[in-house]
Amino acid sequence: MERISTRLLDELGRIALPSVSREAFGWEPGAPLDIFEDAANQQVVLRQAAPRCVFCKSGTGLRLFGGKHVCAQCLRAIRES
């Protein structure tokens, strides 16, 4: 793992990701990121979030419905209601 830069936490606990990192991964403003913590090694890991159903958070069988990801089970429930 390569250190890119050092950043300070602001008063709300936020940091800005370096532009070189955002560009390397193609992360635009508003990109969903999953945050993982490794307490034993005092590390925080960011990954681009995989699409999930907006209702049940499932990651399988997704379809776009009204511009949102919805799984087959929730889509069936919507159609039946």
C-alpha cells in the first residue's frame, strides 16, 4: 500500500480524498463508497460500493426501476401491491 498524502480531519471528522486518488478510481462527487475498518491495524479501507436494492439491500438479481436498483423479489412485491 502506497501513501499518497497526509490529510487532517476537520471539526466534523471529515477528510478530502486527494484528486489523484479519486481520478485513479474514477470516483466522481456523489459516488457511493463502502467503508471498512480494520481496528487491529488501525486502518480504514474505502471501496466503490456495488449496486444494491434500494429496499432490501440485496446485491443479486438487480434491475433498474425508475432509475433505482431493485431486486427481483422487491420488484415482484411492488407489482403485486
